[in-house]
Amino acid sequence: MLRLNDFPEHPLCTLFADGQRVDDLPAGWRATAGGPGPLTPQERRQVLGVMRGLGPYGSEAGVPCDGDWCTCSILTDDYVAREA
């Protein structure tokens, strides 16, 4: 899963595999347009379950961001789970 971060305060995104941050991206990965499309409701519930508590930047290390100019504090599980 890919978490978009509050850029430019933090890196643009963080990659997670099984709920763990991945620091080294596989060789050959490139940003691509398109993709498989939106998640189904079941897939969305599964992703939110795995990522519970990992919304704010740094939460995966137990130190969620609380910077003055950052919006990480609104990235609660309830905020992320709301319907668009």
C-alpha cells in the first residue's frame, strides 16, 4: 500500500507491505498513469484494516508528526475511513 504524505513537509509517499514500512523500493519501479482503478468496498475495508493507526507520517515508527505546519494530525482512522 502507498500512503501519500503531507508533502513538502514529509516525503511524497511511504510504501507499506503487510503494514510495515518499506525503505528500499524495488529496482525498476516507476510512477505510471492509470492503474487498476478504484478499490471495491471489500478491498477498501481490507486496506483500512491493515493500515489502522498508520495515517500520520511517522506513525509507523511510533512518532506521528505533530509539526506546526503539517496537517498530519487530521489523518485519523475515522477521517481516512469516511466515504468520499
